[in-house]
Amino acid sequence: MSNTEQKKTRKWGDRRDGRWVKAPGLQTVMGYLFPKRTDCEVYLNDTIDATDVLAYLAQKNAAHPEYKTTLFHAAVTGMARMVKERPLMNRFIQGYRMYERDEITISFVVKRRFAEGAEESLMVLKPTDEDTLDSISQRIVGNVKETRKSEHATGGIDELLDKFAALPRLVLIVAIRIIRWLDFWGINPKALTEGDPNYTTILTSNLGSIKCPAVYHHLNNYGTNSVMITIGALRKEEVLMPDGTKQIRDLVDIGATLDERIADGFYFARSLKLMKHIFAHPELLDKPLGENSEFTY
């Protein structure tokens, strides 16, 4: 059954993009003491051994040379599984209340050309329970190719942003204040939130594609996004293995910024541990997201 099919009937207090959940006392009070998401940022960084997943991808790519499944595709699939099995990662606070989404959404920016001044486009992926690495990879490849066919915005949130940017300054100030008020109460029109990365479960950035290290990226007070993850460039490094031997391994750094009000540090750390487990056992990437990984913490 897909995430969409699992949606529950909305009750009083629910938003269109999330169900109101009763948070523990500490988290409830924190929502009032620290109403701004940017006041509650916590940072996690770690190095993940990507050697096994890269070998797995090499075998997979040999079987379908028409398109390449990349490390970023694997990371996005791993994030989707992590959220599926760690549902508190799919929560957000807005209007002093805690909500949980019915679906997983992962967003990222696509640069139309690898050149300074080239326009960027926003892309949102909605994994379902039936999705695997192959289906997610094919969807990302297809969407990126479609986006790069044009040098300019091709509709959706990009086109809407262009229209807003063309407004006179005073009109834009008033419009943004109204939008933020609607955002607080969860009554923003779908046209303003659909495709907006500020309203997704995870906003991620593949900095490795431009040979940059992972960084910490701030969250935004606007919207509902509570998790930001950056993926750095691959590097080779000598690693001391559990058996005492030393090996040259492929490593990648990740940096995560999270809203500490949605869960505690122990929960965040375990979620990161699941991501590392997925990279060490890449066969899990080809398991439908609706099937549990059976990972024990």
C-alpha cells in the first residue's frame, strides 16, 4: 500500500499537509519557548563508508548502461527508507503545534548548467512504499533531463516565484506577510506549497557533484521542513578495519541540520546509524520501502 493510500481522514486541528499529534510535555513547551525553527537547529555530521555501495552501483550500472545510478540516487533512497522506518523524522512544528506528514517528500535543487549564473530549478520527489533504488533513480534521471531541456523555469513553483519576484517591493512585502500568516495557520493554498522544498520532509543538496565538502545549511522559519542534509565529495582514505587491517576506502561526509523540537538527540543518532547500515548493506536499496529493513539498533 502506498503512502498516499495510507492517508487518514483529517480531524479537527489537522493541516492539509500533516496530522496534529500530541507531543510530549517538553517538546510542547519548547514549541512555545522557541517558536522559530532557526532557534532550534542541531547539527550532526559523520563520515560514511561508501565502498560497498559504490561496488554495488557499478554492478547495477553494467546491467543498464542507458542511464547511470549514482551515489546521490542511493543516498536519496536511503533517506526515504530512514524516514519510513523512523517516522519522527517526518514531523514538523508550525503554529506552536506538532504535526506528522502522511507522505515522504525529498527535495533538491537542479542546476540547469554547471556554470556560474546558470538558473536553478527546484525538484520534489515523493517516494511510495513500492519504490526501490531503480524506480527512484529512473525518476530522478528523467526529471533532471526534463528540467535541463530549458534554460528557464518550466512551470510549477519556479514560475510562481518568478511572478512574485516581479511584483513592486511594497506589494511583495504585504503579500509575503499574508503568506506567512496563512502558513502559521496551515491554510496556505496548495499552489503555494506544492513543489516548494520548504514544505518537504528532507531538503538535500548533492555538493559532491560540484566537488565540495558537506556543509551545515540553515533551516527556514517559513514552511515545514525540519531536516536538511548535504552530501559531500567522495574521497579515498586509509581506514583501520574491525579486524585490525588497514584498507583504502571510499568515504563521503554528510552534514545534517535538524529541528531539535521534533525528536531528541538519541533518536537522531539512531536514524543516522540506520543510514550507515544501508550504505554497508546496499542490497536494502532494492527492497521496497514498504518492507522493513529488519535493522536492530
